[in-house]
Amino acid sequence: MKAICVTPGRELEVRDIPTPNEPAPGHVLIDMDASAINHGDKTFLRMPTAAGNALALGRHDVWGASGAGRVVAVGSGVPVEYTGRQVAVYRSLDRSPASVGLWCEQAHVPYTTCLILPDHVRARDYCGSLVNVMTAYAFLEEIANAGHKGVIVTAGNSATGYALASLARSRNVPAIFLVRTAAARDAMCRLGVEHVIVTTEGFTDTLARLSTELGTTAVFDGVGGDLITGIAPSLPMNSTIYFYGFLGGAAPVSIPSVLFMMKNLSMRRFSNFESRTVKEPAKLAAALKTLEGVIDDPMFMTRTGKEFHYDQIELAMAYGSPDGAKAVLVK
Ligand SMILES: NC(=O)c1ccc[n+]([C@@H]2O[C@H](COP(=O)([O-])OP(=O)(O)OC[C@H]3O[C@@H](n4cnc5c(N)ncnc54)[C@H](OP(=O)(O)O)[C@@H]3O)[C@@H](O)[C@H]2O)c1
């Protein structure tokens, strides 16, 4: 079968590799329909230790963290409900040396990396979703345990931002979303999101008032750089900034040290696969079950920009759409 693999020089190339046929215990074989290219697929290719220790690749060095397809065979010990179902997959939920995938025609992965999709949705519409949905879910769990009652989302108009909006609403967690354009604000408002602020001149006054009123002390930061520098003075007391993404690039965050004292401010990373939700098998199973029940919310769908075939991988990796929609690999 065709697969997109990583070379020792950390380039991607299309190879012919053996098709997995008999699933190992606890594993499923998935006929892959599509795989969206997320930021992590680019970041970890360039910088394997971007989230700490580099993650193992599995057999044949196949690349790709997200995808969707249909289960065509199950190994021993796999719950019967996975048989024949369409699934969204996020490879980093459970690593196995027997894994093959995801950017290949047939993936072989632990069933615990899969979320069963209802029959009335199109698997392709969720081919980049599970990583982002799980990130938002695990984050809300983590901040609840840390005692936070509300959240500020810096990359409001992103897949992780949308996922957080849906999950925060269902948990009644107040959330403020920062977006860069009025169009992004209007789109979120049309979907019923209540507190969306456009980051234009003077927005920090609105943020300071609203965040104190709502007690949004956890910052879910996918942007970094100038935006965090700009909002830090407006955060409520006892805020924690959790860095999970770097859409703002390499621009440094610059915060006067007195703010740490004045606001008891703290800063730390958030990585979904280092979260308790993903690392503890019972919590992961519970998360997947809960998400299965709500995954058909359109806010979890992958925004597809353009579809590419495997042999167009270079073009697909270079693709950037003006509205943040993603390149999707299809067979
Ligand atoms: N740590 C983890 O566990 C984890 C998990 C998943 C994702 N991530 C990371 O989270 C970040 C977001 O990923 P995603 O898939 O949710 O993003 P995405 O869906 O691709 O969203 C990108 C959107 O964010 C908005 N944005 C805001 N500020 C931006 C900036 N300075 N530069 C570019 N875009 C900006 C843009 O919308 P507008 O143009 O409308 O502003 C853009 O369309 C990435 O860095 C990703 O690597 C981390």
C-alpha cells in the first residue's frame, strides 16, 4: 500500500509498504478515508522534541497524527462496537510499536486512539478533529482540577478554539474568545458563542472588565508572542497562562516581573498527550465515550481547504488558506 513516510533527514516521501492484514490484540485495521494536516504534523517533523521527548513512529516510519476511516478488522480484546464503524483517529492517544499509520491506505492502531463516529456524519469531515477536540476536553479537565472556573481562549477562530467553545458551553464554563477579525467574531456569534472579543485597539479594557466579571483565570493560549504580552496586564488575579500552540510564531512574550507578584500570575505548558485525560487509560476511555455522544456538533468538524493525493504531499504541506482551513490527504 501507499504510505507517506519520514526519511532520516526528516523529509516526507511516498513509499510502498506492506499492507497490514491481521490486527494485533487491542488493535484495529482502518481503511483510511482522509487525513487533515494539522500544525503538529509540521511542527513535530521539523522539531521532534517540540513537546518534550520525541514520540515513537511505529512501523515503517509512517507520518501523520490525525485521520478518519472505517474499521475493517479488529484484534482480540477490542470491544465489539468498533467492528465496521467509521472512526476519527488521533495517533498520539496511545502508542504501540505495532502501529502503522496514519498517512497510509490502511492504518493499524490501538482501538484506544479511535473515536467512533455516528453513521449520520461523513468521516471525512472529522479527519483532523480528534486531536483538537481531545486537546480542548483534556484542557477543561485539567483547569477544573486546578480550581479555575473560566477560560480565555486566545486563538478563538481555530479548530481548538471552536472545540473549546462547544465543550465549555456544555459544561457551563464561562469562556471568552479572542479573534482577529469581525468576520471571525460574527461567525462564532452565529453559532451561539456569547463572549467574543476582536483584538483591535482598546480591546484589553473590555477583556479586563469581562474576565474579572466572569472569573476567567485560565488562559488557553494557542498564539503566544505579542498577544500574551498585550493581555497579561488585563488578566484577573490568580491567572495561569497555559501555552499549547504557537500560531504567533517566534515573537517573545514580554511581561514585567511585577505582574507575577501583583496578580499571582503563572505560566506553563499544556500538551494533550501529557494530560491525565490521555495518560490514564480509564480517563481516556471516559473522554472518548463522552465525546462520542457530542461529536456531531458542527463546531468539531474539520474545516477542509483543499484535498490532495499522497503524491502531492509537498504541495499539501505547503498549503495555507486565508481562512485557516486545512489541507486534507486523500487516497
Ligand atoms: N499542545 C497541544 O496539545 C496541541 C494540540 C492541538 C493543537 N495544538 C496547537 O494549537 C495551535 C492551534 O491549532 P489549531 O489546529 O486549532 O489551529 P487552526 O485551526 O489551524 O487555526 C488557525 C486560526 O487561528 C487564528 N489565529 C489567531 N492568531 C493567529 C496568528 N498569530 N497566526 C495565525 N493564525 C492565527 C487564525 O484565524 P484568523 O485568521 O481568523 O485570526 C487561523 O485561521 C497550533 O499551534 C497547534 O500546533 C497544540
